[in-house]
Amino acid sequence: MSEEKAKEFIETLQSDAALKEKLEEFISRAGFSCNLTEIRKVAWDLMMAQYLKKLPASEHWD
């Protein structure tokens, strides 16, 4: 999926309650007890952790 299509998907997901509900049902059926907001937060945290590791002298941070 291109970044443009990914952005389009996210925009649609934010405005389409039925699509959001279907996706959350899929997540639940797969055995996970989280929602899209929690997934977004984890994704953000993981992305930031990867970015911060690349900063100079970051190996000295706790």
C-alpha cells in the first residue's frame, strides 16, 4: 500500500463509523482486547522509540 493510500485509509477510518466498527470486530475476533486508539498509541510509541535510538548519544539515555 502506498503512503498516499494508507493516508486515505486512515482518513476514511476516522470518518466512517461502520468501517471502524468492522475493524474493531476483526481485532476482537482475532483474540485481541484492544481498540484502534490503543493500537495507534502503541504504534506511535514504537515509532518514537526507534527514532530516539538514532539520535546522537542516545545510548546513554534511560
